Amino acid sequence: MSLTPTEPTLILSDLHLGHRASRIKDPEQLAPLLGGSSSIIFNGDTAEMRHATDRPVGRKFAAELARICHQQGKKAFFVNGNHDPTVSNINHLDLHQGAVLVTHGDILFLGLAPWSRVAKHYRTKHRQILDNLGPEDFTDFEKRLRAAKRTTIELQMIEPALTSERLPGLRLFIRQFWPPFRPLMIVKAWWETPGLAANLGRVFRPQARFIFVGHTHFPGAWKVDPRIVINTGGFVPPFRACVAIIDSNKIELRQVVSYKREFVLGKRIAGYAIDPLRPTDGF
């Protein structure tokens, strides 16, 4: 398959198919949402594949989602996340001659998920992997992305399985608020993400004016001059997801709403004209 999406292109992230707390219980619920696009980019954590117990469930859901896209005549692009680090061989996509960067966002943090209860293990392993990179590899964007995925793969059995829990709502609540420092780390990650994503673009993709991430599940768009960082949120509570539609040199950000147990496009949040950064923009 060509790595060039055709427009209109839909971008969404963090479906977490198979997670007991995901709002999506059947990939068919997404069919109406995908209807108006030619290509769909699933920007990481599409399905639960990190834990050995989760992997068969996650693979099944991802295959069903790919089938739905194929039946609708659409190209599907699965970007690797930290919950599905081997769902494809794609860690990022550059669109519109480099004006748009799409990547999951786990690379933004040393240790990938500083809010995790096992964050110390992730930081240690991630640092070890980065330390083993040579100077040229350390400045190579794709190799840095692979280092993040390797961290997840090597520590995949530390986190608990997510597809076989009972009382998912209660378990999710406990995970969000225990230990006591965890909510503070989550809020800190929300606060830091726009700046970290903009800096990622400055270092590795200086022409990218628009940077799409997910990972933290906190949806929104932030202007970090001269860049705009867009987080499409996720399908796990407490926040709602949103999607971006790229078409005819424009980006439209829309809410995702649930209607009769299906997901459809909601109200427009923002719109942008796509243009690459120039040296005069001060990047």
C-alpha cells in the first residue's frame, strides 16, 4: 500500500479496541464516522496489543477495523502507539509536503507514560535504549520513534492486561486516582504536551506547521507559535474524542458524538488552512 493517504483524510486516535473501558464495543460502530473519507489514519493505540493476554483480542479488533475500511473502499493507515507498538510498520506520517506531521505522541515523554504506576521502569528502560543509540541515530527521527516502541515491547508484561478485567469503570477510576500523585502527573502531561509536540517539530520536522498527536486522551488544539498542535483525544473516559479532516489544503476539527450506539461527526471545533513553515516564520 502507498504511504500517501488520499483526501479527504480522516485522523483519529486512541480507540483502545478491546479495552474494557473503551466506548467502542464493536468496530462496526465506527462505520458511519468513516463514511465521508477516502483515507483513515488511526494514530496509535487503536487496539490493545501490549500484553500477551490482550494481543489476540486486539489483533482481532484491528483486523475487523481494517476489513470495514476495505469494504468501504478506503485506505487505512495504522500508526504504532504504545498500546499497539507492532500493529504496523508506520511510526509517523508526513503529509502535505511536510506541512503536517502525524505521530502518536509517546515519544514526547522520557518513559513514554510518566503517569503510569510503573513509570520508573519505563524511564529506566527508555533511557538505556536511548543511551545505546549512536550520535547519528540519536538525531534520526524514525530511530527515536523505534526506541520508544522498543521500550513498550520490552516492558509489555509489567502493565496488567486490559481486555479481561471485571468492573472496568471502577478499575479505571482507581487507576486514575491511585496512587495519589497520579492525577498530578496526568495533569502535568496534559499541560506539557503542546509545548513538547511543538519542540518535536522544531527539532525533527522544521517545516511542519501542524502536528497531530493522541496518547494523553486530552483533545484540543493549541497554537505554539509558529505551530499548531492538535490532539484528537480518545475513546476512553473521561474525555470525548474528536477527528481531523484534511481536504483541499484545509484542516477541519470536529467532535465525535454517539448516536444510536454508533459514532458520527459532531460540531465543528476549528478550521485551518494548510501552509508549510518558511524560514521567515522563525522556526
